[in-house]
Amino acid sequence: MNEFVATAAMGKRVRGRALVAKDGFSARYDLDRTKGVFSRQEHKLAGQSYVDRVLVLDAAKGGVATAWMLHEMAARNIVPAALVLNTVNPIMVQGAALADFTMMSGFAVDITATVPDGALVEVDTQSNPPCLRLLDET
């Protein structure tokens, strides 16, 4: 089992399948929030469902609208299991807190280059320090 320590984490400990891309994340511009898919055609995950997946992406994008949209997505239960980012901004952190959403960031490695797409992962926000684990499927 591989572990990757994060500098910041919030929310519940969750497990799920990773959906990975070296791309950013904006709930406002990248997603169709009613269908639960990436909708911006230029996004590397265009057309793929994000529902119940652990999104492993490069950086948070967007401002206050993205933060409110995380809350709206959570209210309709059309959300990723967690959001794992190389870098995050304060607005995204506020949005995740408002939505009671699991998020992790700040790794010593490029997490998008380290986690295989489709891998079973655990986002352990409760460990000290918080970490992302690649789980064995045997």
C-alpha cells in the first residue's frame, strides 16, 4: 500500500475509485451539475461522471460561485466522494467547509502523476498527518 501525505485535509474519511487528470477543477465551468458529468469540452475528463468518484486533479479554479456550487451539489447528492488537489485556494476550502465536503491538498509529489486513474483509494483526513492511500484490491 502506498501513502501520500497531505499538508491540508477536511471532511470525512472516504474510499472510492480515483478519477485522475492533470487539469484544474471549477464546479462552475467544468461540470454539468445536474447530470453529474464533466461538461467543458476542453477538460481532460469531459463526458465522464464525477459522482461518487475521488477526483484527483491539479488545482482549484474559480471563486465564490464555485464554492456555492459545491454546496448546491451536496444538497442534491450529485457530488464526488472527495476532491484531491495538488493546490487549492481559500475560496475552494470555504466552499468545501460549507458543503461538508471531503478535500485534501498539498503533497510532496504531483498527485495527478502518482495516482493511477481508476485506482481504489482512501482519503484519510483523520490520520495524523492526513494522507491518501492506494489500496490493494486483492
